[in-house]
Amino acid sequence: INFEAFSTEKFRVIRQKSKNEEHLFIEVATTIDDKVQNPYNYLKEILIYLVPFLFVLSSFISYLLIISSLKPVKKIINEVKKIESTNLKQRLTSYTNNDEIGELVKTFNMLLGKLDKSFEKIEQFSKDVSHELKTPLTILRGEIEVALMNNECDKKLLKSLLDEINYINEITDKLLFLTKK
């Protein structure tokens, strides 16, 4: 079998001659496509259109993923904005996920618990201080009113008033010392 091939700009021709019969041959003609002739140009054309499309598609998918992953964070932010000193017993919604957001919620709820205890202690402390200061002030007021009614000032009454004033000074000094720590 004898092959003979030639091509022009647009066609490719392949002839096959048989050895036994001189006049019998098969001729095949095909068109030459630029895409077949130079596959790199064809690949380049595909990439010119495909790369920008894939970039836009991946950007859009990334945007959707970011939005969906930030939804729990936005929910937490909205819940935190509602918490004030008057409702420190309120806690953030617990997430069952054992991821960073779930850990953040647990930590923030622990912080709210500590803040709530601190506020309760400050409130109790304020009540105690108020009571401790009111008692000597009430005594002072009563003794001064008695002294004014009698129109006489004796040393015993003035000594009692001075003791109460010293007691109030001690309390205020202790309060100032506590605030410095």
C-alpha cells in the first residue's frame, strides 16, 4: 500500500494506491480547520473568554459564602447591642457548633455572668455604705435637734456629735481607699 498526501491552505488530501492494481486508488479529502491546525490558538481563544467568566463566577460564589458565614456574627452583634446594665442576666443564643463563633458566644456569656456578679456586688456595696452613712447622720440630726430645743450645749453632747462625725470620716476614708485599688 502506497500513501501519498498533500495539503493546501483549506484542504488535506490523502491518496492510497494499491500495488496489484495500478489504477485503483482511494482519495480522501478533508477541510483543514484552524482549530485542528493550530490548537494553541484555539486554546487561547477559549481561555480569553473562560478566565473572566470563571473569575466573575468565583467572585460571586465567594461573596455568597462570606455573607452566609457572617450571618451568625451579625446575629451576635445585634444581640449584644440589646444588652445593657439593666438586663445583664440576658445571654446570647447558644450555638451548638463547636467552631470559633460558638466559642465566642460561650466566652461572651461567661463575661456577662462575671459582669452581672460585679454589678450585684456594687449594688449591695452601695446599699451597705448608704446604710452605714445614714445611721450616724440620723444620730447627728437627732442630737442637734435636741440641743436646739434645750438651748444649751453641753460638752457631752458635743463630744457625741464629734464621735459621729469621726465615724463618718472613717467610712469615707475607707471608701476612698477602696476606689484607689
